[in-house]
Amino acid sequence: MRIAVFMILLLSTVPARADLHITRDHGGLVTEYKAKYERIRDRHERVIIDGICNSACTMVFGIVPMNRICVTPRASLGFHEAYYDKAFTFGIKVTSYKGTSDLMSYYPPSVKDWIHRNGGLTTEMKKIKNGPELWKIVDPCPEDF
């Protein structure tokens, strides 16, 4: 009986660790992604990219340690310049050069190298699908995912 009580107390004091599974994330506000990924980093959680991770979603590579991120065969990444919310610019995509510079500052060298080899960030989405090019940036997940 004492062992059962001890185990309950032990388990209630250890925070549960949850993995973030990214399956269909088209991005959004940089400030929101920064806060989200900082919480994940601080909780020592893992990130499994198991589908689309575009735009601000890719900031994960600059905030969560790379050894806690992996990709499945369904993973793809998409990069583009930062731009102002079209709701405030009458539907016109207006590039934010400061935002783009800030975004690039988060990326580790492997991401920056891929972006530079592919012409830099532009208004057009540049995608990497699963395979050797993606694995130069991030490790594939173990097969049990």
C-alpha cells in the first residue's frame, strides 16, 4: 500500500511530457510562434514534424534545440519572406524587411544554408519535402513514430 501511495505522489510531482506533432501548420504571427516554441523548449518537449510546417512554423528550428526535433516521411517545410497581415494592407502582401531579418536570425546555419542555396527568402514559398535535402537540416524520426 505504501508503495502505491509513493508512486502516486511521485507521478503527481513529475510534469507530464507531451510531444508537439505538427501535421498541417501554415504559419501565422511570428510573436505567437515564438511564445509557443519557447514554452515547448522550456518544458523540454520534443517536436515531430509529420506534415506541413510552413512560414512562422519553421521558427521551431531556431527556438527548440535541434536534437529535440525530427521529421517523418510526410514532413515538408516552406519558407518565405515575412509580410504584414493582409487584413491591414487591403489584401496586398507587403514585405516586412525587418520581420524577414528577424525571422532569419532565428534559423540555425543548416536552415540558412538551404535558404541561401535556393535563392534566399522571397515572397514565393520555397519548399523542402522529405528526403536527403531535408535530412541535412533535421534528423528523421525513429521508425516508432
